[in-house]
Amino acid sequence: MVKLYLCSRRKSLYYCSRECQKKDWRYHNSMERSNQHLEDLSLTDARAAQRVRCWDAWSLQVANIAPYVSALRLHEDAGRSQKHFITEQSIYTPDAGPLAKDKFKIVKCSVFRISDARTKIPRLNGMNACNGVGILDRAMQDMPYTGSNPAIGILIMRFGEGVGMSLSHSMCQLPGFFEQGFAERDWCSHDHAGRPQTDYVQPELA
């Protein structure tokens, strides 16, 4: 059993070693700020705090990334996952069902080039350009890419109504997707687990 050590500055975080602490400091620091924000919000606006809790739980659900594999045309060039990112915009649906997956509904999906992020991100959600691009750049640096390895990472930037933004790294095994028939070029003509197609933005090949 590995012994965990309490962080002296962030009292809710534990580390297995100093090397782990240094490596994951940026992520844990961000998580601690989010926890503190939720704690403060709970004292002033219980409904808003509950929405944030639902968002956190919903964001942790395993996404169906089959349509994104096709939208990015990864069957043509797996490296496109390093040049593009997906955006999802959602609305809060607290009464849709009891499970975490019921609490938000995706209403818009788009594909953007990383090189266009500086102009696209602020327009999406009124976000500060420098902050948005900085978050995206750091996420891309942290996302593993192993060249010919069939496990490919897809970066998904999620915007939720009243909850801001979150980032997700979803990994997929490309051969498995292709064997199941998800390599269709015109994925918009098919229904992929409720992902909206009307707002899909076709990315240019880069």
C-alpha cells in the first residue's frame, strides 16, 4: 500500500511523492481553486452550486466520441487530433432524469483548428483570449501522442450554461472504431447517440 502525504498548502490534496507533487501541481492547484469556488458559492447561491456539482459529475461521464473520430477524419490522418479540438455547448436540464448524464444536454458541437483558437475561443463564450488559449495550449502539451500508436487523444472543450468551461482528454483505439464502421466521411447524415449535427463545422484538412 502506498503512503500518501498531505500537501502543506492545499489541505485537501494528497501526494505519493514529491516528484508526483511537482508533476501534477498545476492540475491540483486548479482543482483546489475549483473546490474553493464551489464551497464559497454554496454559501451564497445553493442552486448555482448544485448546477456546478451536476456539471462536474456530467463532465466525468465517458463521452461517445465515435462522431468525433469521423469528424476529425482520423482514419485519414491520426495526427489531426494534435491540430484540432472539439467544442461542445450544453444547456442545463436538471429535471431530465436522476442520473448525472441527464443533467446537461449538448446543443452544439464544432471542430476548430488549434491555430484558430485565439480568435474562436473568446467568441464562443466571451472568454478572455489569453486565458482561453493558454488553457488550450497547456492541455495540448499534457495530452499524450505516440505517433503510430493506435491510441489517440481527442481534446474536447466543453461550455455549459452557467458553469463556464471544462476540458476533457478522451482516448480512443482507432482500429476498434474503424472495425465497427465509424470511419464514415459524412458522419452528419447519421445519428450518433444524440450528438447534434446541424451546427457541425467541417474542418479544413491541415
